[in-house]
Amino acid sequence: MNKRDQILDKWRRYEEQVDDFLVFLEQFSDEDLNSVPANGGWSALQALHHLMVIEDLGLKYTQKKLQHEPNPENIGLSHRLRSAMLQIYLRLPFAFKAPPLVSGDALPERSTLAETAVRWRQIRSAWRHFLEQLPEELLGKAVFKHPRAGRMGWLDLIAFYMTHFERHSKQALRAANQSQNPT
């Protein structure tokens, strides 16, 4: 399998993971999905918006970066190590403060699952189109820049999105379940 096929295959798996979760959430009412947990934190839909905003900003950043820096650096060992550390970091059972651009006022107080799903599918579709059109010479480059882990390659970017999604989908499910079963 060539590099582009690897990237697109991993992206398809990520899209399926998100779509399956969105379908699963249809069992909850929008009221349940908008309820903020009693102990604070985000509602289920706010957690989804956090993920969606990160993907949207990531795509916009990457597109802009490639316009101004057409020859980014190759993926090296340091990129792989930082990406691996990010994967470990995201799997830790601790809450981390998200940057203001992707939390707080950046998240809607209320939304609907249907509207969220449509918008998120549009963003993921734009990502897929971007990855499909990516020039061959950029497939092994470190273009995307994570705020904590630095630059990473395409497979590491998708691995970040998958692990980040796993973390926040659990959070969203806890918030939705707590709303249905208040303590």
C-alpha cells in the first residue's frame, strides 16, 4: 500500500469511528446532549464541538501553512517521538485545560445533534478532499502543527484525531448518560 493509500485508509477508519458514534448518540434527546454534568465540564454536544472546531482549525492552519511554506520539513524521529508522547498524554485519566480557541466561548451553549453531525461531516469531507489532493511530495512532510507536540506527519495527525476523539467521546457519553440518570 502506498503512502497516500495508507493516509486515506486511516482517514476512512476515523470517519467511520466518528459516524458510528454520531449514530449511537441518536438514542439521546438534544436536551440530554446539551445538559452540562452536575460536576461541571462540557455537555456531550460541547465535547463534540470541541473536536469539530479542532479539526476545522487544523485544516485551515494546514492549508494556510502550505501557501506560505511550500517545502515543509521531512518527518523525522523527533516528530514521531513527540507524536507518541501526545498519544500517551491523551490516554492519561486526567483533565487538561483546553486552549481558549477550542473551549469556553468557542463552544455553543446549545446545539442539536443533527446540526452538529452535518457540520462535522462537512469538515471531515473537506479534510478527505484535501488529503486526496495532497501533492505526492508532501506525503512524507511534517506540515500540521499541534500546539503541544509540534509538527507531525499525516498518519500521526490522524492518530491524534482518533485518540482525541476516543477521549472526548467517552466524556460526551458520560455527560449524556448523567443527564438521563441524574444522581
